[in-house]
Amino acid sequence: MDAEKKITARMLLRVSSNQQLDADGDLGVQRRIVMDYIKVHDEWELDSEKPEYYEGGVSGFKNSVEDRQALQDILADAKKGEFEILVCYKDDRLGRREDEIPQYIKKLASLGVLVYTVRDGCITPQSHIEDLLNYIRYWHAEGSSIDTSQRVKDAAKENVRLGRNQGGNAPYGYKLEFSGEYSKHQRALKKKVIDSERAEIVRYIYDLAKTSGYGAQKIASTLNSDETMRSMSPNGQAWKSGTVRDILRNPIYTGYEAYNRREKRNGQFIRLDSSQWVLSEECNESIQIISPDLWEEVQELREHRKRQIDTKKEGNGHVQTKTSQYLALLDVVYCGYCGKKLTNGSKYNYWTTKDGEKRRSVVGYYRCQSKQQGELCEGKRTYRADNIEPNVFDFITDYLTTLEDNSTVLAKLAETEKEQKKVVQQNIKGKQKALEQMKKNINVLEESIPLALCGECAFSAEELQEQIRKNKEKKTALEEEIEKMERDLATRYSEAAEVDKFVLQIPEWKEAFKSGSVDEKRVIVNRLIERIDVWEGKIRINVRVNLKEFLSRKSSYEPTIPYIPCSG
């Protein structure tokens, strides 16, 4: 390398809240400090074309590396060799996830990029011990975030109890205005005020729920039928049943602030029972849109409606089974109008004969999710299975008769399955590699305990033991995940073998498909058909194969089959 050529450096700036984005706020302070740090190193030069990456209002604890665009941009530019040094203000600006950030730093190192922080200097590990210390560094960072998160939750509960606004976006029916008060950080605080036009829609929603007994789907459809009310939906396009359901559940409309109505589990938000909610002690009449009595009445009506539906499903003592077992096309059928996948909308009918014998039957329906949720869709809400499936089955049986012979079928099936199996096995191999690395980390941690007891380690024995415990828990979880993947793989190809056996035993595929069970039909349908789009009076079938190249991965063969439309 030319001795006069300087090393190219870039900055990563991140703030976790939008309020810190101001030029004089945390982002501006970070920028000045990091630039001064780079200037101190004579051999470095700040990249003039692309000096920095920044993230605004992004949590380094809640968001994974793959979901943070700035980190992905850094990785992409590192692969191109555009820079050699990445500088942050502190190590937590990279993130606070113990299981991801150390690996991310190692990945940058493999691409020739070292990571520095103003506080700690180079944090790219140069040895296995430094690798371990880096891992523990981010273990502490994640633990600190967990503690901070708990303190924030406790403070939020107390603020709600006292009736204070919790920030964030205003619920439907409200807007935010400056309250005239300031936080301890001198940020202007906002308060909720009633949006008179949208508040009327909230009252109308509650009125439909109480006086008409409408559910969320019916209310959404009613609102969408009026052009003005449809344009006043949260997204300005159409009301959804989920939005209506949220409005009907939210006690804020009675003047009471609420907290802990849901929590995040495994990346998804779960609604909590009302007994777990934290409500303000006093009613704020300035934000009250409906009375508490009306809210309680609607909750009781909705609960009663739910109990009625559950009772009906029980079928007078009959054991309720999944209706999806009656639908052979469920995995590949879509609404031709909105493009959404059709779901199971089958219904049970119950009756008692003159002899007192209880009977039950199932009517198969494919249901459009858009219609079900009250969204705009020109199609129907449900399509009877006995109007769709016979036409599709006729096509499949005719199609199967055109295949030259079973040996060709099996050869192509085997080729396709082999490719899919290879992908799954590679995923398992990657998990096993991660498991081995985790075992090595545990061994290193255990070997470091004697050093900690002698005072020759930066971390105490208790800290190392806690880290060992957490790693062993993750190791157990990963072992269980690998075991499940291997079990699913074995099950999957056992099913494939059953299909092959099924083909060999019955020479005529046409007769086999006609006489097979719904599950057997479903397996064959999924093998042969990529997608089925349904309109009123028309079906389009996209097959995975064409007649010239049986079971090839691509096909443009899309026959259109008419069928008799049904009502409902």
C-alpha cells in the first residue's frame, strides 16, 4: 500500500428516538464528536463521497441486524471495498443484541473493515479471548436495554395511572396538540384533543354495535358503503374489520388512558385480557367520546355474541373438528379480484331427526379475506367448494391422463424432491454449525472462570456463570430446533414416498384421483398446481408443469375453466 495513501473511514450515527434528530440534538452531537475523533488519527481520512450512515428513531435493541437498513448498507459497501474503518460514538450505536452484533463485527472484519468507537477504540476482536470479551460486552448492553425497558414500562404505568398522555400516535377520533408543558429534556409535550368529525364516526361505530348488534366485519362493510365515511378511514381508502375491532376494544374513548393492553411475544403482538390492563384512576372528560356505561354494554354484547358462536360450534354435544379437512384446494386457491389467498369458510349445519337423532353436515366454502375484513373487493365473500372443486378435479383427471407413463412422473418427482431436500439439509447444516460455535463459546466461558476467581479477567465469576447459563439455554433451544427440522424433513419425504407408492399401486392416475381421500387429493393438487384464481363464473389454473416438460418448475399454461356461479 502507498505509504502516503490514507485509510478511508466512515461514520455510523444512530439515535433511538425521533426527537434526537434535530441538528442540535443527539445526532448533531454524535456527528461532531466522531468527526473530531477521526481527525485525531492522521492516517485516517473521512470519506468525502459518503462520509456517514445514520439511523433516526431506530432501536438497536428491538430491531434485528437484517431489519436495519443502515447496517445492511454498511455490509454491502464493505463487500465492495469502499472503506476500511467504521467509527461510532459508542459500541451501543451498532446495536444492543448480544447474539447478533458480535457476529456482525466479525463479518465486517472478514471483509477488511475494522470497527472503532470514540469511547473504547478498536472493538474488532483480534483473538479468541477478545472475541469472548466482545460477546460479553454486548451481553451487558442487551441486559442494560432490558433493564431500561422495564424502567420505561414502570414509568409508563405510573403515568397512565395518573392520567398522563403516553405519546405516540393519536388513536382514531383524536389529534395531538402542544400542551404547553415540557419534559425534563426540554421537549415540548403534546396532549390528545377530540377530532370532532372522526369522533362522530366512533360514536356511530358504537351505536351500530349496540343497537344493531353488528360485528366488526359488518360495521366495516357499512362504513365502506358510504363514500364519505370510507374516505375518513385511518388509511383514507377503506375500513378494515381489525381497525373497527380495535376501536370497539379501546377504553380511551371513555376518557380513561390505558396501558399494557398488548405485549410482544416472539415478534408478534398479543392482546392481553382486560384484567391485565393498567387504567388511569380518574376520567379525563375533555377526551371522552362515549360514556363508560356504553363501552361496558358493547363489551358485554360482544362477549355474549362470542359465547353464542362458541356454543353453536359445539353443535349440541358434538365434537367440533377442523373444517379445513374437507377442502382439497386450500393451499393454492386465490380470489381473482383482490388476489388474496382464500381461506377456510366452511360451515357446520346441525339438526335433529324425528327420532331424536342428532345429525351434522358440513358445507365447504372458500372465503375471501378482503371481504371478510370489510375491505374493498369486487368479488364475493364466499365461494362454494362444490361449485369450484368438481371443475378443478375434472381438469386434473384429464391432465393426468395425458402423462406418458408413471416412470416419467416418478423421475421428475424424484429430481424435484432432491433439489428441495438439498435446500432443507443446507439450512440444517447451518444451524448445526452455529450450535458447534455456541458449544465452543461455552467452553471458553467455563475456562475463564478460574481466571476471574484470580482477578485476571475483566468480568467476575458470577457474570461469567450467568452468561454460561444463558448460552446453555440457547444451546438447548437450538438443539430442539435442529431436531424438529430433521423430524419435519423425515416426515416430508416419508409423505413423498407415500405419494410415489400411491402412483405405483394404481396404474390409472385418473381413477386414483377420483377415489382418493381429500388428503390424498390435496397432496396431488399441491404437486401439480401452482395457483388457482377464482372469479364469479371463471377459474384460472396455473399448473407447475406443462404437457411438454412434466413437473418443470415454470409453466405458462393457464387454462380457463367455466363453472356455474353460486350464491352466498
